[in-house]
Amino acid sequence: MSEAKPSSAESSALVQGGTAPLVCALQSTARQDVSCFHFPGHNRGKAAPSSLSKLIGSRAFLHDLPELPELDDLFSPKGVILDAQRQASQLFGSSKTWFLVNGTTCGIQASVMATCSPGDYLIVPRNCHISVISALVLSGAVPKYIIPEYNSRWDIAGGMTPLQLDEAVKELEEDGKRVGAVLVTSPTYHGVCSNVEGIVSVCHPRGIPVIVDEAHGAHFRFHDSLPSTAIEQGADLAVQSTHKVLCSLTQSSMLHMAGDLVDVDKVSQCLQLLQSSSPSYLLLSSLDAARDQLSKNTNIFDEPLAIASETKDQLMRIPGISVLDLPCFASDFPAIDPLCITLSASDLQLSGYEADDILYEDHQIVSELVGTRAVTFAVNLGTRVQDIEKLVQSAKHLSEKYFFANSSKPMKENRVWAHWRRSLCI
Ligand SMILES: Cc1ncc(COP(=O)(O)O)c(C=O)c1O
């Protein structure tokens, strides 16, 4: 069922063919010496507003091209877009891949609309992303919510388990309801992965398609120590924000498909319904470029993974600082994204918001996500060793400052010391 990560032989084949067709097409069109009478009105940068072109350069405008014949058509691709999407599909192990210009949001909406008719049930985690709620509105599907495990110490929820899903499906079956699809968020924003393979094994014997909101897991295919991807685990549709951990431009995503439970044409039609008829070629070519970057660099995640692992180890040794990990949950979740670092300073009596403010104002550290109890940092291909050293140093300062500030509060100090004495065995 599952498609393995590419072997080194396959990877080197991808390296040889590792061009970026859309990027190349954009480049050759922009090089033409032609008189343009088409949109956009900045006319390949000749009339670009100076405030922005001074900031980002005129070349961004030169390549901001419309759907010219040689640049293909996103909604009926036969040329360079088809080629670029096929190369992405090969790399990500799908049977078909669509490039998206309205983020994972529109991929989730299209996936739900293509699988659920009005009145059908969509089984979803209660903490799903807002795009799932709009997908319910657009499709007319009825939600059957699953409540994920919640850790109140962290104020963070986990994933969905196959057992929870099995119970929900059986409940609906007993009531004679039709389940259109199951939607799983894996990984969550905090990196917690669900057992997608187990979820698929509950759904597929009943003919229920599995959609995975894999917005935060687009990088999973590119290292053996990263969790398995949703498609590798047998999901029918997986939507990934290539613009999150990977390196395409904000708003560009990919929708991957596998198997034959879902109607390909229906997905294409729903995507056309939801997206602009003037898709940005800067966004599209950034997806092609991101795919090309991964095809050419097989060990690209070695360093970020090593850095993230070392950082977690160091943070965990700082008194008063905790790092979110799988043992924080009672459920047997299969993995947590090693590039996602979530820390808590609640043993220093600091909320996530307070810790985040201090890290930003005093140490110029900008996090990805903040909550009442925790702050999350995203490690990626651009993370530098000095950034990570600064994060660890700043967490140490936080600990030193607030650990001693709390010494005037005996109960809190006792609690912190007791915790650290226990964990350090002193
Ligand atoms: C879990 C989850 N799903 C979906 C989305 C939507 O992704 P996009 O911003 O690519 O539309 C997000 C965005 O943050 C998200 O966190």
C-alpha cells in the first residue's frame, strides 16, 4: 500500500532530470524582446510602482506574467505546468499532483467538495483548521467531530487515533448515515502525527476516502528519520503547504492524490471553482523551483535535523524549560516532527505569550506560533547555527532571570526545584 521514500538510485535519476520546466519557461518568455499589450498593467515591469520595485527589484515584475500560450493553463495543463506537476508527483510519490495558488486552504476545500455531497458526513478532529470549516460550508457536508487528546499542562491537542475513528464510523453506520470522507490533521501545527496507516485501514474496507491536512508535513518525504508521509501510508488525498517548511512562496501549496477512490476530474473541477482564473506564475514557478531544489539535494535535511535535535537536547537541560515530546500524550501517536520545537516556560511561571514577548523584545527571536503555555519554533533549510545558538542562550537567560525572580515566591521555587531535582537526580 505504502510508497517508499525514493532510493538513492531513484534520487540520482531525479537529479539528472532535475530541471525546473516552469522556471525555465518563465525565464525564456521574460527574455523576449516584444511589444506587450497584455495584462498585468505594469507591462513586465516597465510601469512597476517604484516603491515596491525599489524594495523587491524590477525582475520580480518582469517575471510576473499571465497565462500566455507557452506558459500553459493551470486548469487544463498540457505543457510546462503539466510537466512540472508530473515531476512533483514523481518526487512526492503520488499518482497525481496539482499546484495550488490559494494555499492548502483551497486544496482542503476542493478535497472535501470532491468527496462529500450535501448531507454526507465528514469525520474531522474538533480542532481542525478553519479551511475545513469553510469546506463544510461549501460542500454542505455535516461534521462528525472527534475530540483529540488534550494536554492541559501544555494547552496543546494531539492527533486522531484509529480507535476514535472506528467508534465514530460505527456510530454513523448504526444511525444509517453516509460518510463522505475522513479528514485528519497530520502533523498538527505542533508536529504531532496521527497513525494515518491505521486510519486508512479503518476507512478503506468501507470505501471511505481519507483526506490528510498535511499542511505542516511537506518535508516528510525527504529524510529517513522524518515521519512517513500521508501518501506513503495510503491516504487518498494529502494537501501540503509547500510554503511552510519547504521553500516555495507564501500561498503556494500542492495537493497529492493516490489510489482510485476519489474522482480525479471532480477534484480538478473543484480546484478551478475555488481558485483565481489568473494564477500567479511567481507562485507556480516557486513550487517548481522548490521541487527542483529537493530533487537536486538528496541529503538536504541532514543539517536542519541535526541542529534541531541538538537544540532540543540543550533546551531540555535548562532548568524551568520543557520541550514538547510524544510522552506528553497518553495516546500512542507514532511521531512528532523533529523540526518543530515547542517549549514551555510555565515552570518559570511564564505564559507562552510572556516568554514569546521576552524572546522577541530582549533577544530579537521571532517564533512561529505562540499559545497560553508554549511557544513553537520552526527549524528549516534556512536555519543557521548562530540562530539556534541564540535561541538556546536566550532560553538560558530566561531561566536564570525568572528562576531567581521566583525565589521570593517559596512555593513556586520549591515546585521548580523539586521538578529539576527529580529530573536531574540531584
Ligand atoms: C493545520 C493547518 N491546515 C491548513 C492550513 C492552511 O494552509 P495555507 O496557509 O497553506 O492555506 C494551515 C495554515 O496555517 C494549518 O495550520
